[in-house]
Amino acid sequence: MSEILRYEVQDYIGTITLNRPEAMNALTRELYAELEQTVRNAHSDPEVRCLIITGEGRAFCSGDDVKQIMLGEKRDETVTRLREIKPKPTPAAAALLECDKPIIAAVNGPAVGWGMDLTLFCDIRIASERAKFGELFIKRGLVADLGGLWRLPTIVGPSKAAELLFTGDVIDAYEAERIGLVSKVVPHEELMPAARELAKKIAANPPIAMRYMKEGLRMARHATMAEMGAYIGSSLAYLFTTEDHREGALAFVEKRDPVFKGR
């Protein structure tokens, strides 16, 4: 791992920290690639049951590094790469959307452009009082990634999503909480403790059932009621056979905290 991204795992919680504070954690090609690979590694790591993504310094992520990606000498390479990967999602977006571990965005400061999309690829968003959010793509003559165009309308509703996307307005943490973009706003110094407390609670739950729960939420965005019913039935048929289900039931009867092993 290089210096532009830090990753640590402790107590089944993986923490990814974007580490370009001098550039407000703007995303270079290298940082995109490291973010993608780190998320994919966490996805396949049985020692990780929950992920936290945050930024170093005063910003969460200011989006693409304009000098490198939009104006740099390799701008044409960016265009060629985008043409090659479409109609597939961009690789970092795909890694986040395909990850079967719950992901918490601990938004410590401005999250704009792809930085806001990054928060939208996460399952839960907790914001510092210093956080700001903005889908700035229209200001650059561009469209948002799947975060803005696919995820945002399901989180805040189509009308509010259209307003944010069409204007490129930046909103503060309390407005983000009011419209349901973030779960809660906490004092800045309490952000990471709050994110870790939530991650610890999630990580204590059975990882197999958690994987099925997250997949069910993904399906619910496009599946019919019949398809969801079939998914729930097949999922429960399998989950009833797991050791973790037996442990959960026994712990309830014995009035103790369960210890789940992912089996």
C-alpha cells in the first residue's frame, strides 16, 4: 500500500483512509486504482465484516484531481479508458457496489463530485458537522457516476436528486441530514468514534446472514415482489442450516450474547 491510501483491519473492521490531505484527497488514477483494489481485498477477506471509508485532513474527498484527470497530458488516455469500460461501471464504483460487506462513509469534510458519489456507494453515511456535499459534475460539463444518477434518487427521492444534480449546489451536513442523505451529524471530534461504534455493532452480527441481507437490499432496487419473495425463501432455507443461526437461537434462549463465527 502506498502513502496515498491507508488501510487497517482491527476487530473485524477495515478502515480505508484517503490520504492526500494537501489536495483535499482528490482522486488521481493511482488513488482510484488503490481504492478499487483495497475494497476488493476487503470483500474477500473473512477477517473483515464491516468497512469504514474516511478522509485525512479537512476534506473527505474533493472528487477527481482536475489537473491530472481533466486537464493533464494524459487526458486523452482517460477518455479512451472510459470508452473501453462503458457500458460497465467504472472499476472503483463496481468494486464498492459489488462489495458484500457493509460500508460506512465517515464524512469528515467536503465530499464533492466523485467524492460525493463515493459516499453514495456506501450503505450508511455519518457526517461531521464540517461535512459538505455537492454533485458538481454539471459545473464541469459532465454527468455523475452511478452514485449520483442511480443511487442518489433512491436515497433522497427523484425530485431532490434532480435539483442537486441539475444545479450542482453544495449543501451542508445538516441539510444532508434533513433530506435523508446522511443518517446523523455528529461533532467533528466524535465522527470516527461514532463510525467505529456503529461498525462494531454491525461486525458483531453473523457475517453470512449480513451478506444475504445486503444482497437483498441490492435486489430490492429492481426486483419484483415475487422475485424478492423467492430470494427470501431460498436465503432462509440456507441460513436455517448455519451454525450462526443455531448460535443466535441458543444465545437468545440462554440469555447471553451470541458469538458468531461465520459458519
